Amino acid sequence: MAATVVVEEGNGAGPAWTDISTSIGGHLCSADNNNPGTSYPIKIPSSGTNYSYWKSHRLAFSGTFTSIENIKIYTDGSLGWGTGVTVKFGDTDTAISPPVGLTNAQYIQATGTEGETGDEMVANHTNINSSGDLFSYTSGSPLLVDDSTYTSAGDSKHIVIQEDVADTASSGQKTAETITWQWDEVA
Amino acid sequence: MESNPLNLYYWKVIYDNGETLQEIEDGKTHSFKEVDLDKLVRLGWVSDNPNLPSYFVNLESFQRPILYRRRGIHALKKNAKPFTIGYLLGWQSTINGRNYKSIMFIRPDGEITLASRDIQF
């Protein structure tokens, strides 16, 4: 028997954690919203950089299992959203030092100017002090999010991610990228 | 690497008295918590598919078992379900204060890599 595992996004001040596996959720956008559809695009600035509202994502696990540990995340190594766009993750340390996951107590609601830009996470998220390129982490070398061992239903630490949009970016909805969570499980 | 179905292999343990316990047995699913580690002498991954090999490791009293499914799930994907990346099987021991490991990384296609630390498939 394997654990039931879903990906959740935290929104609001609470926060409220929502399973984004059941919807096309997790869109990086210009609102604190886990399923904005085509609403709240990130405006391309005339100069400088705009940002998505940062996203807080974690694994939630339930069902029957003995343990879950070694939780990592990776991409295909190639962000296909054109020039001027990057997707970053945050770290509580002043230099990237995995594991990079934040605890529930370290959650901070995303802020910004709705419909235009989020606030940059290093400058505005109380518990983020550095950032790195999420797409530099691949299946061959994934990013460690949480090194805890979980032996009962619950949730992992959360990763904070954000999209940077420079004035050189091109407009339009982009093709969804694949971001994969990985963990080791004893049934 | 993705594979379906979710549980291509299931674990099996053999005790010092010859008795066995399997993750799936007689229509019932067992948790690894039920395994009596004090009596464990051999453990591995087995499949109901006769075309797939079984993998076992013998354990000495000073060796702690390593047995994991490495699983994944795609974020940002509608109706995403977890999938199996591969299987880990081996042992760990602390000898004279040093940590030793020997781990088989078993891909669903049967390819094996033996390593002394955690590696990616």
C-alpha cells in the first residue's frame, strides 16, 4: 500500500492549503490565487522587472505508509518561456543551502499589486534571504526541499517559488512546464 | 523515469525461522511496520509479473535494512497522480563510528546500479 500524496498551495493569511493536483492549479500570476485561469497575468514592465505573487507549495500525504523522507524537487532543466523570464525558489539562508523548505510557521502570504506584479520575495518575504534558479535543478541533481522523516499523515515543508518577468519578456500565455516532486517511501 | 502501475514490485521479507511476510499477501496489504526486524535475515522486491526478476539482499545482525520506493508527482499538472521512479534495496551499518551503506537502485525496467550513497536514477 502506498501513501496518498498530493501537491498543495498555500494562500491567504491563514493560510488555506488547497490540493492543486485536482485542478490546473499553481499558475504563477499577479494575485494570491491558486487557480486564476487566464486572469491576473503578470504585466511586462516598461523597464526593470515585475514578479508573480510568490507561491508556497508543499506535499500533503495521507493513507497507509511507514515513512516518507528525502523530499526533493526538480525540473526538466529548460524553461521554455522565452527571454527575460526566470523561475526562482527562495531559501531562508543568505546563500542557497538545501534543504530549502520552510515550516508552517515561516509561511508568509504573497503580496503585490494585483493584476500587475507581486512583491519580490527576497526583499519582502520575511523568511526568504536568498533565491536560486529552480530550472537549474534536474532529475540528475534535484533540489532538497525537506530532509525530515514523516511517519504519519501530514505535510512537508513548503517551497517558495516566484517568476521574474523582465522588460525583455514576450507577452502571452506560456506552455505549462513540468516540475516534479520526489520522495522516498516505505510502504 | 515514470512507470505504471504504481506498485510494479512489492516487498518480501524472510525471517530466521523460514517464515515470510509480503507487502501483498492473500489479498491483504501489509505495512512494513509489521516486519519483525529482529528476526529479519533477507528482504527484497518481488513482482507478480513472471517476466520480471526478484531482488534480494541478505542481512547480517549488524546491518539495518534499506528498502524504499522512490516516487514522484508532477506539480502544475491537472489530476496528477504519484508514480514510481524506482526501488531502493540494501543495508546500512555503523562500524567504528563510520556510516557504511550498500544500496541497489532498481529501475522499473530492471536496470540496477549499486552505490554506497544516495544517487539519482
